[in-house]
Amino acid sequence: MTRTLLCVLGAVALSGAANAAPEYVGVKVCTKCHEAQGESWAGTSHAKALDSLKPNVKAEEKKKARLDPAKDYTKDKDCVGCHSTGFGLAGGHAVGKEPGGAAALGTVGCESCHGPGGVYRDQHSKAEKKLKQTSEATPRKTLVADGQNFDYEKACATCHLNFKGSPHKAAKAPFTPFTPDVDAKYKFEFGKAVKAQALHEHYKLKGVFTGDPLPAVRAEFQKNAKEIPE
């Protein structure tokens, strides 16, 4: 093989690595810095999402949805996707993987809403250092380029509105059997849901990032957001 060809192949490999999808890193990585949010999230049902798939857990709900309450669904690929983080994607949860594990991916965690943090987590660190050193905020669009999601409504709808006849246009099989027809509590309205039972307590932003995209709901949360505990 010629040296030129080796160089070409090497360049292609590096290009592929640079364009690879960001990997999921898990809750424990996120909460090293966002400790207060992590403690708040830990008390929600999303933090225990995989547990509801265990035998005889949520038995009445499963009966209503015509599921076998005695069956173990923790390894059922049609169920695990919405009860874990990044299922089937780079760094995400996999069937048989320890749900608590080093990354705690057997939950509906931070990256279920915010996107895989394998790259943008470094941007957060750099931006905070920049703010301290220069008092300059970093454009929020840099986070989008590195995989952070700001379309929270779409992220929620991916699971909560993924049933047959759903108003969510992107709904697709495997559909959830837990529909509004089964029980009214499965009716999902993003605006009401995030205000009443957000995934975690919201705290005052430090102004590390600036500009769009900034979801309208973020501004509303900030009105009553708490100060981050010292």
C-alpha cells in the first residue's frame, strides 16, 4: 500500500471520527456539576423508569394496557427504549446492561431531554471558564452544533405521544400501549406537564450562554427559579 493511499485512508478515518454522533455519558457525569438538579431529578418517576418494567410492578396499569403484570419487560426492546436513556445509540443503554451502573442509563435521565453529552459537556466547562475570565457569554448555538437539544417538547413527545392515532406526527412503532384511552392520566400536554412535574427543580441561570435557541418555557421557569445552593 502506498504512502499516499495510507494518508488518504487516515484522513477519511479522522473525518469519520470527527463526524461521529456524540455518545451518551449518563446522569452521573452530568450531576458532577449539576448536583442540585440531579438531587431533584432523583425523586421523580423518571429516575426509576426501568423499575416499572419489572414483574409485578405497576400491575394494575399493566392489566389495563393488556400486558402481563408477572412478566419481566426490562429486556423487551419495545419497552426499554422509553424507559432508559439513549437505547440502541452510541454510549446509551443496552438490554442486559446494569441500569444503575457507572452511567445510570437505565433511567429517563438528563440526556433524554438534553441530548447525548459526549461532546457538548466540554463546551459547558469551557464556557464557564470563559465567563469567569472575560465576563463574556458563549453563543448557545455552539451547544447545538455539539449535540445539545433545546426542542424539549419534541423530546417528550417521542415517548409520551408515541401511540396509534397520536397527534404527534413522528409517532411510529413500536407504539406504547399506555394511551389516553387506557387511562386519562396518559394524556400528555407538554405545557401543563413541564410546569406541573418538570424533570427537576429549576435554578437561576448564570448567563454562561446567550442567544438562540432559547425555548420559551425556559424563560417562564426562570421567573420562579431558585438560587443554586452553595
